[in-house]
Amino acid sequence: MTNDPLRWVRQDIRDIVPYQAKVYPEGVKVDANENPFPWPQRYVERLQQELAFYPFTRYPDGEAKELRQALSEYTGRNAAEILVSNGSDEAIQLVLLTFGGPGLATVVSNPTFVMYSMATRYMGGNVIDVPLNEEGNTFRLDVQGLLAAAAREEARVIIICNPNNPTGNCFAEEDILAVVRGTDKIVIVDEAYYEFAGKSLMGRLDEFPNMVIMRTFSKAFGLAGLRVGYTVASAEIINEIHKVRQPFNVNAFSQRAATIAIEERTAFEAQVKEVLAERETLCAELGRFAWQVFATDANYIFLRLPGSTKEEQVRRAAEIHQGLMDRGVLVRKLGGGPGLDGTLRVTVGRPEENRKLLAALGDLA
Ligand code: PMP
């Protein structure tokens, strides 16, 4: 008898190539769209006090009442309409666990955030891709294509990322709403970068019972390492999602840190302003190189390298990515899908980091 327990692993899981997060403690890390600034001083002091006094020896509040109350004030929604999660990565899983599953399908518009497809696949579901339409230096939703896909029997969840990662743009609000209105399936609008874009569909939730909005503390609020996301939808939908989460899915420190981040949000808003000002400078500087700079509403910029063939573009992107790494600058190299060949995504860093990036690019271009 063979003794190979791995043969019992589901074949579709064995086929997955795992995502390898890059750990890059030194140098300029502009690959993951984080807030580049350190925590505001007063925020650090408040968290230090938490460590001294908060009863971390006890299990966290499984209902995250205090954080949900803070989020209720921040979003203008009722606390019963809010679910917090271990990053919005977990929220994506939870919604798909609730509404999707084996044999069911998630509709996505590539290029977009890879986690939607990954989570769908490891849950035994299928991905229906309705590619974005590239128009000049931006991307547009294929509304008719999305509605046709949503109408398929197996389709359960449609995911729209707004602003879209990695392309950076917000979609036209009327296009998103045309999708939400044109289907009774669940439509997730992922607003991970809301604070940078300043645009949200949160105020339209009451009109659309099938709309689910997701956000995160990992970007503008600088808590990527603490893993806090949240999902807002009707209380009925949120109640169903609660059933499939772990009872203590967000740890006590992260709950406190996120609550205090909301209380101290003026300091984070000042950081967002600085990032946006830096983004304008960086876009203008990047425009001097020969590559295509796409429009952005977020804290990152999508670039496509020039070349007369796709192969040449891919080769140039790989060279620049490696050349930047050799100079201590980590950006995200994308690829492996329509629209993504020969592209890079650069997060807006602190002013001195952006200068280093530009200097390194100057060497390489
Ligand atoms: N959605 C989008 C669009 C993202 O870019 C990210 C982070 N890369 C996430 C969700 C996940 O964020 P987190 O799990 O850190 O909350």
C-alpha cells in the first residue's frame, strides 16, 4: 500500500500555485499599496497604553461591538449591517462561503484583484471573467457582459473593485449601479482604497438589497499588519455571513487598534492628503518616460512598458522590475493575463522613497 496522504488532497487544490508574499524589510517597498508613513505619534502612544491596560489575557469580543459601533459612525450605517474580518481577504472568503461554493461561479472583471479568483477556486467554484475594456489610459466595465454572466444559473457573486486594483481607476458610478440594478445576484463592491478615491456607494446601500460593500484598514489607515477589514450590507445578509465566520475572527489588539484609528482619523486623513499630493508629482515625473501611465484614483499607479511586441513589453517589465530590486526598490510586476503583460504597479511612497524610485528608473530607462 502506498502511504501518500497528499493523494487525498483535492486535485483543484493541488493545482494551485500558492501566492508568495514578498517580505522586504529594507529598501523602498512600493509593491503592496500600503500607507507609506509611520503611525501618527499620538496613535502610537494610545496603542502603547492599550498594551499596558487592556485585558489581552481574555478572548476578544467575538461580536466586535465597540469596533462595529465606531464603524457605524464612520460609515453612517447601522452596526447590525457591519461585519468585521481578519482583513478584507477574509471577508471575500466569507461572502463566497456564504453565497458561492463548489460548482458555483464568481463573476470578475480582469485585470482585477487576484484574491477574488483564488478564493473562488479554492472553494471549488469557477470564475467567469468578463474582461474590462481598455479605453485610452483607463478601463471601463463591460456592463452588458457582466449582466449576461450574472444571468448564468451558476453565477452567484459578481465582484467589482472600485478603485480597481491594479489599474487604479474608479469606474463610472452609473456603470456599477447598472450592474447592481440589472441582477438579483450578490454584487460586491470592494472599496479597499476608498479613502484615497473619496468616492463610495455606501450612501446607496438602502436602494440595492443585493449590494455588499467591503473596505479595509490596511491601506489609508496603515494597519496592514494587523489585518482588519469590514463588510457592509443589509442586516439580513450580514446575519448569514456571521454564521460561517470563526467566533473570534478578529483579535482583541486589532479590534482596539482599528477603533482607535477611527477615533484618530484626522491624523490618517492628513497622511492620505500627503499621499495624494505625492501621487500627482510622481505621475507627472513618470509621464516623462516612454511608458504608458494609467489614470488613478488610488495610492498606486499602473504602468505599461513600451515595445513593438508583447514579448518585448514583458521582457522590459521584467528587466525594470529586476533592475529596481537590484537598486533596493520593490515594485509589483504583473502579468499572465490580458491587459497585464508588460505592466508594473507602483505604490506611492514617502517623498524620499519616490525620489529613489525615480532615480533608479532614470538609470534603467
Ligand atoms: N481588496 C483589494 C482591492 C486589495 O487591493 C486588497 C489588498 N491588496 C484587499 C482587498 C485585501 O486587503 P486586506 O486583506 O489587507 O484587508
